[in-house]
Amino acid sequence: MKTASIVAAAGFVTCALCYKPLVSSKKLQNLVTLEDLLAGSQDLQDIADANGGNRAFGGGGHNATVDYLVKTLEELDYYDVSTQQFVELFSAATVDFTAAGTEYSAGYMTYSPSGQASGSLIQVNNLGCIVADFPAAVSGNIAFISRGECTFAQKALAAKSAGALAAIVYNNVPGTLSGTLGGVGDYPPTVGVSKEIGDTLLAAIAAGTVAATLDVNAIQENRTTWNVIAETKGGDHSNVLALGGHTDSVFAGPGINDDGSGTIGILTIAKALTKFKVKNAVRFLFWSAEEFGKLGSFHYLRTLNGTISGNASEVAKIRAYLNFDMIASPNYVLGIYDGDGSAFNFSGPPGSGTIEKDFELFYESKGFPHVPALFTMRSDYAAFLENGIPSGGLFTGAEVLKTEEEAELFGGEAGVALDENYHQPGDTVDNLNHEAFLLNTQSIANSVAKYALSFEGIPAVNSTLRKRHAHVQRHFGHLSARGDYGHSHVHHGPCGESAVVA
């Protein structure tokens, strides 16, 4: 009798699972509320506040974020939840920069060493890509270099070879500038400043000698960190919809838009999806160490392959990847990655255009405008593009200034950064745009519901995916002519920081 009761109970559980309805776009969207999004964002804010004001990878704030995600997802009892551990070099710093008696804001170039330098600010000829660009006067002084053409690392190394005590790179387009040197090297202390600061100091240099001091106090250490992976127990695990956002912030702030908004957006969808059945498995991916060059997502794809050139069968099971990195910028645009290449002449793998079109149709059905966003290779979709996986996603903007045309479309303020708190202490729960946050998360729900049922219009990854890596890299120099690598984002053209090309 006891055995029969157990069997009956087991049958009841199975039946309860069977009678969940198939997911639908409208029903999934209806479960997304602003209240839930803001509550989740406040959770991340509280974690950052309790851990020195940030959630940078390998630190207490990010470790607590990982624990929060794992606990939340496991309690749903709808997903197979796992973590993926890896170790990477962490680098962060505080920077003090003064010129002509005025203190200016400067962005740390990741992997720059610590150091103090005092001397005259010397303008470098051309773009500072070769030692010959540096005048003799730079020896024993501070090199002042325009962004453009070559990597920040090349500029820094050339400055060191020319005898400069430090290197300061100024932006060549409006907006702040920070970036990465790509790894540890024999660099002088190196930072970036905005175009506005650059123009001010160039004028001062033209008028006479400009005394400057730079103090970089850097931390560099190996840190252990984790990706979080949650896949529906139901659905076809040979046909997987993957979607992701990164869970780490920069050292300077809590990162509640960048990318707490993407993290909480997809976590909210993961909770809502538990009310339904799916035909295709859905895999939620929460990346670590994106701010240091998309390290978590690239690690995941490498290990999924076995090796970089290994068996692609696991990769081929991923039918589409959707990326959500900053979806609640305060002075937002509604940006959709240009999957078909019609806006920027750089497309994703076959099927990416379908993903883009489906996002476009969602906004149009709601009466909202949208603009294309360039695949700059500066967020976690990069590893998926390089593996031939159809990709897309949403982006509301970072340090790039809103244009008059965008202000006409979306409101907000022209001439002001889409997120003026980008990579700053002000990237808090108080500076999220609620309208964009809710609308974009509902848009995510629409696409998740659609692809959880059918990948119509999105072809499976095939044996040519290995050619994609070379294709992407050939285009990389073109896309990065003014610096489009690393994490800084752009919606209409290259404007951000650069790990490879400055």
C-alpha cells in the first residue's frame, strides 16, 4: 500500500509537470513587472553596498552575486543549475591626475602598472603608434596621445621606449575614455581622458608649458570566479536557446545598469518561464569577468568545444544566442543588434537577421521606435559570433552622446551620454530608466517564448562555423578603426574603449 502511495505521488508530480501550458509570448510578458525588476536590482545594489561598493569579479561583491543567482535559480526547481569556475588576472586602480593646477577625471587602462609621474604634458605627433611620433621632449615627461589607429598597448609601449614617465590617451570622439592594455606588459602608468579634457589641455599646451602629475595605484592579482549556467529540465536539449548577460561590475561602481539590468532582466524571465512548458531547451548564462575582455563567455565556449579547434557538437546544439548588456540606460535608445548587416555592413551568422527582425517587430507592435546597434565585438555575443552561432540582443547605450535625432525618437536629452554613469559610482539602482527596463525585459520575454517553441527562420549551426572565426577577425580591424573592443558600447559607430585597437 505504501509503495502504491509513492507511485501515485510520483504520478501526480509527473502529471502536474505535463499539464503546464506551452509558453506563449503574451502570457510570459504579462508575468514581467517593474516591481520585480526593481526588487532584483535593489538586491544587487545591496550586495555591492555591503562589499565595498562594487561587484568586480573575484571580489566579495561578485562572489555574493554568484551565490544569489545560484540560490534563486535552484529554488525554482525548474532548471539544472551549475557553476563554471575559472581563474583570471584581475586589475584595477585608483587614479589621480592634475594638469595646470586643475584636477581632471581619468580612466584607468586595465593592466597599467602603478606609478607616479610628474613633468610637463607633451603632445605627441600623429597617433603615437610608433616611437618616431614622440618628440624628444617627451623623455622624462608625460606623453599626451590621441586615440586612434593602433592599440592602447602599442601607444603605451612606444611612450615607454621614447622615455616618457607616463602616457595619457585622450579620446578622439565626445565622451569619456577607459580601456585595457590587453594584459600585463612593460608599460608606463597609462590612463585615458575624455575628448573634452583633451581639447582643453591641447589648448593649454599650445599656449605654453603645462605641468602635470599622475598617480596610478593599481591592484593586480589572480582571482577565482564563476559563470552560472541554468538550463530548463524540459525541452529538446539538442536545440537550445541560449541567452546571457554579465554579472560583474567595474571596480569603480556597483554596475546596476552595466550589467545588473541584463542580469536581473533575464533572471526575471527565468522565474516567469517556470509557469510553462517549452519545446526547445532554454539555457540562461550569467557571465563573469566580462569587464576584463569577455573572459567568462570565451572560457565557456572554449570548454564547450573541448579545445578551441575541438569537436563542435555541443556548440552546434545552441541554435541562437541572445545578449543583454545594459538595457535600462537613463538617457536610453532602444538599440537592436544589426544581425543582417544592413545598417553597418557587418552581419551575424545566418539567422541573426531573423533575430533582429523579431525584435524590431516587437517594438513596432508596441508603437515604439528602435535603432540598429553595431556588433562591435565588445560584449559577450563575440564568442558566439566567432563560433558561427546566430546572435542578437538589445542595448540602450553607454558613454556615447545622444544625438538630436535620437532625442526626437526616444525623448531624453541630446548631447548627453546615454548613460552618464557608465563605469562610475553613480551606476546605481536610482539611475535606471524604468520605461526602458520594463519594455526591454518584455521584449526578451517575447523572443524567449518564440524560440522556446520554434527556431523557424534560424538555420542550425553547420560545419562551416569554424570559418566564422577567421571571418570575424578579418573584419575586426575595420570595425575597430577607432577602438571597438573591450566593454565600452556604441550604437551608431565606434566610440568606446579598446583592448586591441584604440
